[in-house]
Amino acid sequence: MIIPRRFISTLAILSSFAFVDHTLTAQTVDTIDPTLTVRIDQIANDVLKQTAVPSASLAIIQGGKLVYTHAYGNAHIDPPVAATPDMRYSIGSISKQFTAAAILLLQEQGKLSLDDTVGKYVPALTRGNEVTIRQILSHTSGYQDYWPEDYVMTPMLHAETAQQILDTWAKKQLDFEPGTQWQYSNTNYVIAGAIVEKVSGQKLMDFLGEHIFHPLGMKSVWNSDETKLTQTDATAYYRHALGPLRPAPKEGRGWMFAAGELAMTAHDLALWNESMIAQSVLKPESYRQMFTSVKLKDGKDTHYGLGVGVRDINGHRDIEHSGEVSGFVSDNQVLVDDGVAISVLTNQDAVGAASTIARLASPIIAGFPPSDTEKQALEIFHGLQQGRIDRSLLAPNLSDYFTPEAIADYQSSLAPLGEPLTFRQTGESLRGGMTFHAFQITYPGKRLSLTTFTYPDGKLEQYLIAPAD
């Protein structure tokens, strides 16, 4: 838990800040193009329907500014209460980028260096005189994760301290030599939080409040590690298999320290995203280090920076992280060079609805033109909806496959669906001397998968559509 979701691919707060009425700040924003609103709303409602997740709250940035907040579904199911943008959700491991930012701020102040060993600040950890701060922030340290499970274990229902977590997990033998592998570990961020408190002389949340939350006007921020969310916020839920929604158990105090303790509105998470795009909290060099994917000792790319994932969408840099704690899953994507971001918060654990919404919506928000591969696949799709196909694009086997019967079946089943909400490439690999492409086609209440094989000369050997899993 407190992880970036694997199936997409997861406080002692200032007293004047802890129980502020977050409704004092307007959380509802709607200055986005209405046609885009319709598409985003359709995607969100469709994903909630498909996954049966009770609610989602999202916030969108375009042009570097917050332009849209909206909530969908029910934040409470018994009795039903509609979700609103004013409600807080736990953001889980998205909290890690705030802890990483705190470390970078301390480096800017000259109080530490990313290349310092962790043992300089936290004594008695396994090989603490070798593991660096950079390695704990990038999950390349080798310290074992204290919470890999996707549920709350019995011991976690009771309070624990950061020191107790470190005594149990950060004093074990390392899982690998530092810098040789990437392995997600919440233990790394407990160490990082302890370093922030040791070096700054402040509680982690006090430091974050002073340097980030207060300056950015993030008035809804809540320390869910210390105090459960209120009745005016979203309720946390989970299921046993396909059973009914049930209130999720609350972790004991201390278990989420520095790794997943934050809760807030999507609106306020978007204010943080605005600051990342504008580079207004940290110095440019700190953002460069945060957003640069760390390389292992053998040169392999981890696709992870400092507290954030670093990936590519259609050639555009995406700074992303998801998160999960008991009863909540979240996803946050920031296309920093495009001035675009989307935050999606949901209130059921072990389901990737938040990441699905974010990944379907982000290219639409950014207005990315389709790639050449997507453009060709969509043109063929449109042709099949009309009962035709350009056989000059097809290798002999695929041309034989598209018999009059096959084309008629494609037309009769696809034409009634109309124009897709999204038509997006989701994968590419090599096989059998050809390039394999996977696409996801999204409609309200329905998703289709498309797979193709293409020869080096551009001829298609496969073009198959089926219901998505």
C-alpha cells in the first residue's frame, strides 16, 4: 500500500492549518472549453461505471492555470451523498513528492546534499554510510518496503512510530546493492521524513506548511496520518472480491509518515501542479534534479526521478505519480512543458480508476494530435464503420482475413457506436519481424481493444478489434 498502482503500469500539521474550513476557498472552477468538459465528464463517468468505484474528484490545468474542477458519483453511499470539489480525499503516495521537495529545499538552504549518506542524519541503518539521500528518494537504495500489501494488515491497525518502522525494516539486510536496482519502498520515505525533521528542526508537516502549503494557498491540506478525515470529506471504501462496498479500515497513527500522509482537495493538489509548471517553489536546478530519471549503475533508466515518475506521452514529458492508502486511490499527471496537468482522486482502494481517467484524459486536455500510427489506425476504423477497407494497406494474409462477411460484421457492430471518446495507442513492441501496436478505444460504457502488426514496409498483417478486458 501507499504505492503507485501496479495495475496501470502508487502529521503534526501547523495548528493554524490543521482544521481550517477548506470550504472558505472556492473549490469549484469552470473556465474550460465546454466541448472539452463534455469529453472529460464522459470519460470520468464511464470509468466509474465500469469499475463501480463510488466517486472521483478531478482538477485540470491548461496553460499553466487551473481551469476545471468537478466531482462525480457519491462520496458516501449510506445514505448517498454526492461528491463535490470541496471534499478532501487521501492522496497516498503522491505525498512523496512533497517530502522530496522538502529535501530539495534543505539542499537549496545549504543544510544537506542529495549525495550525503543517510547515516549522516539517521544513525544505525543498514549500510547507512553508503546509501545516499538521492538513492532513497529514487527508490534505488535497497531498503525493504514495509508496506507492499494492498490491504491493511492487523499490526497496522495500531499506532507505530517512524523510529519503530526504521528499526524493523531499515536495519534488515538490503534487498540489493545500492544503485543497482529500482524497487519501490515506502521505507525510503520514512527515512527521508526523518532527515527533514532532523535537519530542519521542525516537524515535517510544519516545514511543508511553511514552505509549500501556506505560500501556495493549499488550505485544505489534512494530515490523515494523525486524524481521520471528517464527515464532510469523502468516505474511504473497499471490497472483498466483487462484494459490496464497505467502509475501509483506518491505518494506525504513524504508518503513513512522509510516505502517504496527505489528504486534500483535487483543487489544492492542482495548485501544487501549477507551481511545478511555473517552477515557483524550488529553484530551476532543484526541479531539474526532481524531474530527471535516475540511472542505475549499469546505465539502465529507472523512469523515476525524486518522488515522481518520469515518462513520455507522445513525445511530451509527463511527471506522474499515483497513490493508494486504505480506501483511496489517486493519480497526478503533470505535462510540465505543455502547461497541462490532471489530478484524479477516488475513494475505493485496489482499483485503478483514478489512473485510467487521468491517462485517458491527459492527451485530450493537452490537445495532442494523433501519432501517424494512431491516425492510420483510426482512418481504418472509420472505414470499417462504413463497410470499406483500403486493401493497399494490407499484407496478403490480412487482405484474405477481411472477407465480405468480416467487413459486414465490423460495420454492423462498429457503426452504431459512432465516434470514440478516445482512440489511443497504449503499447508497442517487436515480434515476428513486425511491429506490434496496442490501442484502446473508449466509448461511454464500453471499451474496445485494437491490436495490429506492421511489416517494415508499412503493410499491415493484423488489425483485430475485440472487447477490452
